[in-house]
Amino acid sequence: MFFIGESNNIDVIRIEIIIPENNIRIISEALKKIGVGGITVLKVKGRGKTQGPQIHASKGTELFTPEFSDKYVIHVIVSQEKETDVIEIVRSNSHSGKIFVSPVNHAVDIGSGLENEQAI
């Protein structure tokens, strides 16, 4: 059993993907093929280094550049050995965005009580 403050050596990572276009279905299907059991997808608003697209306002006569544009955030928790495959799937199915990878110190499946790699 894992206790807070205890050192552990599990190889589970969290990959957070932020993309501006809705390629979620293609990415999700490709992740299923490599055995990724689940993903979480959020539709959010945000801004990056580049300016978002202009939209028409006032019955189409004026152009307006919103400060924030639609983005999609995908959270994937996988074993570390799948990191390269997940990143390659995202990069081959999206033209822009960011990918962040961070370690997961402890994972617990609420229903079964399974922990760490067995929980994902």
C-alpha cells in the first residue's frame, strides 16, 4: 500500500494535450488502437502566442479579434512506455498546439481499489 510521503517507483504519466482544432475523434480512435483505455476531453477558451482568427461582428460589417478562442484539452494517463506513441499520434493528427508530460505519483481506481498501473 502507498502512503503519503513514501517513495514509489511507478511508471505512470499524465499527458495533457492542448489543440485549437477539433481532431478529438481521430486522436481518440488512434489511442484506442494502442490500448489507451480512456481519455478526458474538455472544450475551453484560451489564448496562446499567436492571435486567434478574426470573426465578423455587427451583421458582418466589422471584424473583431476575440481575446480568447476555442481550444480542446485532452488528458491521458498511460504507462510511461506509451509516451512516445501517444505523442506521435497527436502530432500526426493535429497541426498546432502543445503537449505537456508529467509524472503521476499515485493512481487509485475508486471502484476496484486497484492502484498505480493496474488502476489505469
